[in-house]
Amino acid sequence: MDELIQKVAEKTGLPADGARKAADAVVGFLKEKLPAGLGGQIDQLLAGGGSGGLGDLAKKVGGLLGK
């Protein structure tokens, strides 16, 4: 999650606390909208775990969307 917060801060110029709030809002939104299993994978990805990383998550989301 720290990497995401840092990236948001860099791209937006927000201070760290503002970037954290923005990142939390986006992650929360994604977890609400995606199927439950993918929400857990988002948590793993942000914690630095998961075997397939972001690419694997993107493939699963794409599969759900028919792409």
C-alpha cells in the first residue's frame, strides 16, 4: 500500500496523508465493485503478496469483463 500511496503523492502533488486518503478511497471503491474473491486479491497485492501480482489480477478482471 505504501508504494501506491507514494505513487499517488508523486502524480498528484498531494502530501502523504492526502495521498493515503485518496488511495484508500480508490481501493475501497474497487473492493466494493469487484467480486469478493478479487477484493481479497487486492489486499494481497497491496500487502506485497500474491503469486501472480498485478498482471494476474488484471487478467482475472478482464475475464470477468469478457476481455
